[in-house]
Amino acid sequence: MNLSHGRNSKYGEVVWAHLFNGSNTDLGTDWVWMDWSDTKGSWHQCGPAVLDGSQGLRDRWTWAVNEVPGRYFHACAMWTGDNLVQRTGWHQH
């Protein structure tokens, strides 16, 4: 199980969270989402998106266009067998 984040300038400032190598034994139990904040304190959630096979048997991603310079994001996931939320650190874009 791996969790990543990234950015792409093709559509402006785009950030994403990508869950790959997720559980392929029980679709509908793995989740990926992003949190965003202007301060790294109070935050807002984008998602979650469920691993449902629509983006590959073991992959799922979610993305957002960022129109506010300096906003912070981190990628988050929860998957089968691990009831804890996993997340990256805050990344400023």
C-alpha cells in the first residue's frame, strides 16, 4: 500500500492524492482524500473517493484545482486491515 501526492500545471495549479497498490480483495473498503488548509491548523476535507475499480483494480486518486497561492495540502488514505488514517505531511503550493 502506497500513498503519494503531486502537482501538475497543465490545468493551472492542480494537486492530487493517489492511493496505489491498494487492496484488490475487497473493493469498496479503501479510501483516499485530501485535506487543505490556509494555516495548517483548521482544515477542510476533499473527498473521500473509494477504491472501486474505476481507475484500475488497485488504484484510486482524487484531485483539486488550487486557485489560492500558499495553500497547504496533504494526501490521506485508509485501507482494509489498517483502521488508522495514513497521511503525508503538509505541502504548500
